[in-house]
Amino acid sequence: MFFDTVKIYCKAGDGGAGSVSFRREKYVSHGGPDGGDGGNGGNVVFRADDGATTLLFYKYKRKFRAADGGNGEGGKRHGANGEDVVLTVPRGTVIKDAESGLVIQDMNACDEFVALKGGRGGWGNKHFATPTRQIPRFAKSGMKGEERELLLELKMIADVGLVGLPNVGKSSILSVISESKPKIANYEFTTLEPSLGVVDAGDGFSFVAADIPGLIEGASEGIGLGHKFLRHVERCRLLIHVVDVSAECGRDPVEDIKLINAELEKYAPELASRPQIIVGNKFDLVIEEDMDRLKGLEKYASDNGQQLIYVSTATGHNVKKMVNTAAGMLAALPPIPSYESEYVADDPAISRGDRSFTIRRENELYVVEGDWIYNVMGSINFDDHESLAYFQKVLRNNGVFKALEDKGVTDGDTVSIYDFEFEYIK
């Protein structure tokens, strides 16, 4: 079963909390703080698998979470780092942000990619000891790991795409030029999924060809098999446009070419401008009296600067010429394209250096919110004077108090920060 697009939810591990601990040993009267740091959360990592051809694994499992970091311990013992979750995908899979649709990474361009980073582990109380604060009774909680819905789209990696209407012989051509054995039958939509084959062009040169199914009029708008498989044409450097030239098909090959090209252009304008070889298949069924009927096809190819090759998969006529022509054109074309990353994370929850916050007024209450503030609060012991003084210092240094005053807060007003309420005093 072919499965080439899926939406999944991924969560990197949270960082472990730092430890509040003090060294206590016999004969050591002033041991001091020795709380260890928390471990880092695990990452969400994608790995390209050259042997995979489908995303079927993700059909039944859609949620993935990396392990959290371990908490720090006394004796300056560091928490264990969380284990990464590694997701294997076929080479050519494009990872997108599900909400915006922007490209995050093209797995054609790399072997391994860290899509979501785990949260940093929190500091133990050993980091907060100073000459004036020798007994810090607080530590930092770990940072949250990144989380996001991702869209995985498989865009098959092929040098040559065989395009054309159903029943023109694309699968037959692929079967005779490669070891691929696609299903072949004389009814519409025989091919229900793209088929790949490696073509040996001789002299040590080979290329990958793909039979792209489902192209009919209106395919770009979802008719028939729709544009489901058009994404697999996007990477092809060269298109072999197959038409049926036998009299029994009863169609005009020129109109068929124009129809398919129009669907390619509607889906992605650059596809219609890709180099094409026009292949007139089933030439063994053409008799001398039919040649006048094909003059329009020959004129169309000449007018558009495209090569026209008549072939027959039944007799092998001109099959080798078609392969050699394709190989020659590929040698002069640029390599298979990869998609550049378009996504820039701007969510404060996942932007490590972001110190933004919001202040809103609800009746007589000033409400302050910010993801980084929430993370800092996880490390505060609000029953400890020194820990609370540290929290106030963090807020002051990051401009929270000044912003409150700019909003009109005065002595005696109540400020709420994630259910922690206090009376503001300048």
C-alpha cells in the first residue's frame, strides 16, 4: 500500500529539574550546596532511509515523544539526558510545519535532521551560591522541549518522470527499460501508485525513472486520482511524455499532450517548462496509411523544440534510442532539486532567547504572562526569602517592572503572574 502524506504530532523531552541539596559529611562543618543539574531532554530526530518507499509506518502511529531529562541529585550528580526519538522516513520526504505549510527540511538534502530540540536541564543550587548567599534553597526547573504538528510529504526522487493519460503505455515502457514490474492492464487507472525503476543506459550511466499515475483532465483540481501523485513529478529533471499513436485509441495525440501540460501547469507552473521528450507509443499498430494522421504530432514537436520518438514496447522498436536520448539530456541538466527551508520559529515557547511577555488589565488586577517567566517560576521557592529576591531581580532585569509602571501600575495595586499574586511596591 502506498502512503505518501501524513500529519504527526512530535514533542521533544523536557529538561530535568536541578537539585536543592547540601553536602553533609562527618567532620565537614560547612559543606555548602551540592545540588546537581538536571539532564537535557531528548530531541526528535528524522533519519533518511534509502530503502524505504512509503510513509505507511505513520498511518497508525501519529504521536511521538522523546524522553525527558532526569532530575539532578545531591553530591553534584547530573541527571541523565533524555533519549532521542529517531523517526526514519524515505529519502525525499519533505518535513513541513502543519499549521503554516512552510518547509522545515527536505530529507533529500541530508541524512539526519534534528526537528525539535529537547529542553535544557535546570541548574542545581550549587550554581546560586555567592559570598552573600551561601545557602541557596532553590534550583532551576528544566526548560520545556519543543512541540509541533508536522506534515510529512514524500516526493519521490526520480530523474525522469513518465507522464501521460491512462492506458498510453507508461507502465509498459518502465517495465522494458528497467527491472520494475508494475501492474499492466487495459483499463483506466491500472497504476494506483508511482512505480520506480533504475534504467541502465550503458557506459556506467544509469538513472531512475518513475511512472506517475492518475493524470487526466482536471487532475490538478482533484478529479480522478487527482493531484495526489503530482507531487512526485516535482523532482523530475526530465519528463517523458507518452502518447498513444495507434489508430485504435481514437484520440488526437497533440490534444492529449496539451491537456496533460495544462494540468502540470495548474499544479505547479515550473513543471510545464521542464524539458520533455515526446514518445509516441504503440507504433507497431500504426500502418502506412496512418502516417498522415501523425504529421500534426510531428509539427507540434518541431514547433516546441522537443524530440519525438516513436516506440513500441511490444517489438522493442526505438526503446534503446529513447533511453539514450534521455541519458544524453540528463547529463546536461542540473541535479535533482531540494527544497530550501522556509520556516523560522517565532513562537516564544520554542524560541530559546525570547524574553517577551504580555501585560493585560482585568478590572483592578494586572496580569503578566510569558513562557520564559513560567519556566523561571518552576525554579522558585516562594517560601524562601532569597529565592523570592532572585525572582524579583530576574523580573526587574528583564524590564517587567518598568513595563508594569508604563501600564499605570501604582503602589498597592495587585499583580498576578501565573496565580502568584503580590502587592506592587516601588
